[in-house]
Amino acid sequence: QAQLQESGPGLVKASQTLSLTCTVSGDFIKGGDYYWNWVRQPPGKALEWIGNIYYTGNAYSNPSLRSRVSMSVDTSKNQFSLRLTSVTAADAAVYFCARGCRGGDCYFDSWGQGTLVTVSS
Amino acid sequence: DIQMTQSPSTLSASVGDRVTLTCRASQSISSSLAWYQQKPGKAPKVLISDVSRLKSGVPSRFSGSGSGTEFTLTISSLQPDDFATFYCQQYKSNPYTFGQGTKLEIK
């Protein structure tokens, strides 16, 4: 079972950029068996898949966020990252990183503990 | 996008009860469905993939069934540790979408 840990600022100003990093242990991003995902959950609400990235750098994102999302991967550090630009109050959520999409089946079998991001005005 | 609708939103039940949670997809997703359990302040935990494939370590009192657009998660005999919120998720197509959740409460 992989262990994942999110890190990054817990407070972002509206209109600015949210940046988070996920550090993976117990698995190797470069192993190529999985895609590495971001999922968020506004307080008291349901889960929303943001996007994922492969070790090659190929990335896919939710069309609802595509214009504001970018992702990157650093296999030397076994990390992957999320950037979300022009944040608003609607982007306030717990952000999870997760492992998934083995064999093309994109469910998520290992998750980070989540990090709460608050958006200030 | 494929919309996932869960019912009921909240279910009150007692230890030992048999409960069934329902998830409906807005279009056919074949067998590309997973169920998760989430406890307050924690990450979701996958229970079942491919509609009915129990993940390693998940108690056998959990089972899943269905096909196409209608799916169920059944807990055969509720245990105290089972009270949580449950989400279904389709992975038939991008964007991968979750239901709004069913909160299982102690009666």
C-alpha cells in the first residue's frame, strides 16, 4: 500500500494560484503502473476529481477545471504537483492526492490524508 | 459528464441491521463502479471496485451488485465501525464522477 502526503499553503488569496505537492512513499511514480490523481472535497460536500498525471508527464483533467489546472511530476523526488490558477471561494476544499487508474480502471486505492485549503478575499 | 445519484442521502439504522444503498448513473457505465467509505476528517477508503470486487481487507459483510445504470452496496449486518458516509464513483469515462454520498447514521 502506498503512502501519500499532501503539502502546501493552507491559505490562498482569491485570484491567486493554489499550489500543492504530493509526496509518495511505498511506491514509485516511475513504476508506471498507476496514474497519480488529485481529488477535492468542499466542506460538507461530495468528492470531485480534478485530474491526474502519468510519470511521463501526460496529464488529464476535469473539463470543468481544465483552463485553470496544470500538473507536473518529479520522479526523482517521487512527487507530483497541482497548480490551480485564479482561485475563488468555490475552490475552498480539502484537497486529496490519490493513486489510481491501474490498467485504465480509474478508481483510487491509496489516498493522502488531505489538506484543507481556505480562500481569503 | 456522467451524473451519479445516490439514495437515500441519509439512512438511520441499528447495529445488526442489513442495509442497502443505491447508486444510479445517468448513462450506462458497464461495470466501472467503485464504492468508498469515508469517516469524518479522513480520506475515503475504497471498498469495492468493478461493481462487486471486494478489496483486500474489506469485511465480507460488504457486497456490491448491479450493472448498467443501477447499483447497490449492501452491508449484511451493520457493525459499529460501519457508520460513515459512502460514495459511489464511476470510472467509465473522464471526468470520473462521484455520487453525493449516503450518510449512514446510528438509529
